[in-house]
Amino acid sequence: MGTCVEASYGDHHYLKYKAEMEGMQTKGQVGDNLPAVTFAIFGLGRIGTIHLDNLSRNPRAKIIFCVEESDERINYVRNKWKLMEPETTFLKPSEQEQIFDDERVDAVLVCTPTFTHEEIVLKSLRKGKAVFCEKPLALDDEGIERCLDAAKKYNKPLLCAFNRRFDPGLKTVKYRLDSGEIGKVQIVKTCSRDSPKPSFEYLKISGGIYHDCAVHDIDYICWILGEYPVSVSSFAHTHFEDIKQLDDMDTVCIIMKFPSGILATIDLSRCAVYGYDQRVEVFGEGGMLTCGEQRPVGVRAHNAKGTTAVPIFFSFASRYQESYENEIEHFLNICQGSEECSVDGNCILAVSKIAAACEEARILYCVEESEEATNFVKNKWRLGETGTSFIKSSEKDKVFQDERVDAVLVCTPTFAHEELVMKSLESGKAVFCEKPLALSYEGIEKCVNAAEKYQRPLMCAFNRRFDPGLRSLKEIVDSGEIGKLQVVKTCSRDHPKPPVEYLKISGGIFHDCAVHDIDYVCWILGEYPVSVSSFAQNNFDDIKAIGDFDTVSIMMKFPSGALAVIDLCRHAVYGYDQRVEVFGSNGMLTNGEQRPTEVKAHTAKGTTSVPIFGAFPARYRESYQNEMEHFINVVQGIEKCAIAGSSILAVSKIASALEESARQGKTVTLNWETNVPNGL
């Protein structure tokens, strides 16, 4: 005899039926001896008629008002659902005031265009009505807060329609996740692609793809994870001309990082030709959960050509039919006092803020003089189609005056740095600047002081602190594994040789190259040198002609007795040579000779490896990503800037002393007010 095992996340239809059957045998179930909840529905468009259909079939609900401008829709709804006077009254928006004063109305459903939501929600709450409102509650966060405050003030339910929480499959994913089935979550991915493409008329009043579409994915991800993201980023593109005219996007990718370290990606599109594509994937240390590609029927055809299935659901109305039914059931339970609202105000406001942040997490301006460079960037990254303005240097003041700009990246020739940094800080922008901040120590000091004065983040790009290998080396040093440090050696050799046009505006080998090694050495030692000496040589005539050096050897002595040696060169034929060696009383640490792959060939001629990385972008790719991630966290107040102003000034002072040593052939002594460096 077989055994029937009933899982709590199995056949949800059976479980629903079973609960209803048990309810018939038990007194005090939901809705027993309670009058029906009376409704007024505002808006009889796509979603309005879905909710109307569900309410009309629910014995616990009674529709007494419908508000709609279109006579055609009114007649269609009246005839299809047999909603006749006097049981149901149809009104135009100009007549809707009588609903708020009608004491028979228990609850209001708001399914109108977004710009009307706030007014209807507030008036309904003030008059003691429960409110079910399609997202968003209002056009902005302030409006949403007003609605939430009103719900608290008048002590009436306010449910924002995040229907995915009520979808059986998506609820099951959360249930199994909460059970610990796949362990610690690492990645969540969702895909939401519309079908068919929404009408132009709808898109005009939708609130845009972030607040109309992305909010559902954002809410679901935050709901299953139980936390909100600390940083978000988004890319968007517009493929459809009619959507472009609305200054909206039709294709969006979003990434979010959460406090627990979980990463989430969202993929949105306004049109998928193959159907309404809705997928979720949750990856954890113990496995993976997926939900998606649901089809109207399970029929498959197996023949000589292979296996075919019917298409996935064509539109949201069919894919999420059950979620809409469950959502209305939940709202009725709230109105009758048997359940608490599962979508609280904090969630509603948080989702709106996250959606707005995703929409804003984009590059607003690129300032570049060269048409060639501008066109390359426009085409490669398609920034011209995502709201990015490309302007000339003569127009840069627009950036400082634009309140939408939170942060400025300065990647211009060195002579332009100081002016851009100062103007950005004075305008209240956070600043990330490639080294050096200015051409002189005095200029750097002005920038650092301005950052303190205007209380804005200023980060100088010492990217090696963010390289995984070099960071790991520092962590091992700090652990004491190799004992007292005695010698630090670094080697930095360029490849390919930089063009003389760049070298002329670089600030020279000491302030362009040596600063990276100086900063890294001081960072791992946690102190500044007290004496420095340097030798320099010219092997290239073009570099000699601009009064700079191409090959440099540096020595530094630190208060602890540790010595440092730095070897720099503007050109190594075999690749971009980056090495570090730290020798201590208990051993040695090395990092270097990194290669794109670890493949080795062992033949009669010996063993050969692939060449080391060919240039700095490839060798330090991860460090640049980590550096930018840190800067975004600094701007958002999540982290403190790891590179303090005092450290930027100190590195400049050391580089200048080394250049003086090389040019004058002498050892230079350095005096410090403190040798416990800030930010090291």
C-alpha cells in the first residue's frame, strides 16, 4: 500500500482545498458571520479589471462603486460582470468625491495612473477606508511617506500591491530558503521581461521602467533575503523609438550588494517575443533554487525533430493569475481583522528608494575634448543612449552646477587636476582623482584642506591598496607571520613604453610612477621614511628631451630600521613587471610575475610559461574594480575613505624628496610631525 507524503511546500492547490475543507468543519474560520467587505474600485484598465474579476467571484467582497473615465470600458465591465445599478454605481473621476463620504465603503482599490495615486490614497485614509493601491503609492518618496503617515494616523490598512509575494512558486522559494535548504545565500538572479510590449499610452503614465517594473524584482529580492542593499548600480538601453521619446528605457540590468555580502542581479525588458519571461534563481553554498518558465499546460511533443513544449505564459495577467487572487484574499483578511498586512510601510519606502537609486546610478556627464575619444566611448559603452551628456572642457561648469551629480572622477592631465578637484569640492561633490591631486605640494594641500572644509570625500587613486594579492600580503605582514620586517623591495616596470605626449603631462616618473610604490611600501610598514636616496638614468632620448627620467632606483630608511628598495623603469620588453618582496626575521613574502593563465609547456627544450600581463589595465583590473567599489561605499557613507589626506600629502613629500635626491645627487632627510600615519 502506498504512502502519501504531504510536503508543506508541495501541491499548493491541494493544501488550499484541504484548508477550506477543514474550515467547513471548524467554527471561527476567516469570514464566518462577518459582513462582506464593500469596495470602490478606481480605474478599470488592465490591472483594475483583473482585481474586479477576482472580487466579483469572492463571496466576501461586494463592489458598490467603480470609477472610470472611458464610457467604452464602463459598458464593457457592466455587461461582462453584470454589475448593475443600484448594487454597483459607475462614476466619472469628476464625481468620485461622493465615494469618500459614503460610509458604506469599507475599502478602496486604486488602479489608476500613477500621478493620481497619492490624492486618492490620502482622501480614502482620511475618511476611514482601507486602501489597496497598485505601486507606487505616489510619484516620489515624500508622497509615499505622506501616505504611510496617514495610514498610521488614521489607523487604517494600506497595502501596496507587490503581488509576487503571493505567487505560490515564488513563496515556495522563500519557504525553502528560510528552511536553510541551500545554506548561506551567495547570489540571487531575477529576470522579468514583458510580453507583449506595453502600449505607448500606458508607458507615458507608468512612472518609468524602474518604478513600474524593477520595483517588483527589488521587493521580492529584499523580501526573501530579509535585508536591503547597501550599494546598487545599473545600466540601461533604449531599443524602441517610442520609448526613447518618453525619455525612458526598455532594457535594464541592475546589480545590488547586500550587507551580508549577497549579490543580486536583475534583468528587465519591455518586450520578449517568446512570452512573459519570469525567472528566479537563488544560489547558496548548499545548492540552488530556481523558479520560472511556467507554461499554461504541461503538454510536450516528442518526435523525430526533437522535443517541443507550448510557449511560456504570454502575459502578466495569466502568469500571475493566482498571485492576484491570493493578494486580494490577503487584503480581505486584513480588512476583516484576521491577518496583519504583510507588506509594511518600511518595505514600500525602501523599494522606492532602491528603485530611484538604481535609476540614478549612472554616468550623467563625460567631459572630453577629443571627438574621436568621445565617439569611441559613446559607441563602445552606448552611453549616449542612457542619458549621459558628453560635453567639452569649456562646458564643464555644467557638472558643478548640476545637483544630480553626487561624485566626480578626475582622469585628466595632471595640470588640470587641482582646478577640477577644488571646483567639485566647492560644489558639494565627492571626488575621486588620479594621482597626483596637483602639480605641487601646496596645491595638494589646498585640495586636502578643501575636502575638510566642505566635508566631502576626496580619494586619491592609489589602486595597489585594492589589489587582492597585495592586500593579502599586507594582511599576512600584519598577522606577524614573518616577524619583524627588515627589507621591502618593489619592482615596477612599464609596458609598453608610454608615448611622449603622455609623459609630457604626467608629472614625471617620481610623481606618476614612484608614488604608487611609495604609498604601498609606507602602507604595509605603517610608517614614513626618515631618509631617502635616489639614482636616475635616461635610456630614451625622447624622455631625456622633456627633462624626465626613464629608469630609477630608490632607497628609503624607516624609523623602525626597515629598509626599502624601489626599482622603476618606463619600458620592459617582456611585459608589465610588478613584483613585491617583504623580508622579515621569520621568513619572506613575495607577490609578482602574474600571468593571464597558468599554462606551462614542458618539452625537450625546457619549461615555458605564457608571458606576464602586457599592460597595467590587465594586471590591475581587479584593483580598479575594488577601488571604485570602495569609493562608491565612501560616497554612500558605508565606509570611511581608506586613503586619508595626510597620507596623500606624505607620499607627495617623499616623491619630491626622491626627485631632489636624484637631481642633486644627495641623500635627503625627512622630518615628520608624527610618524603614525593616518590612513596607512
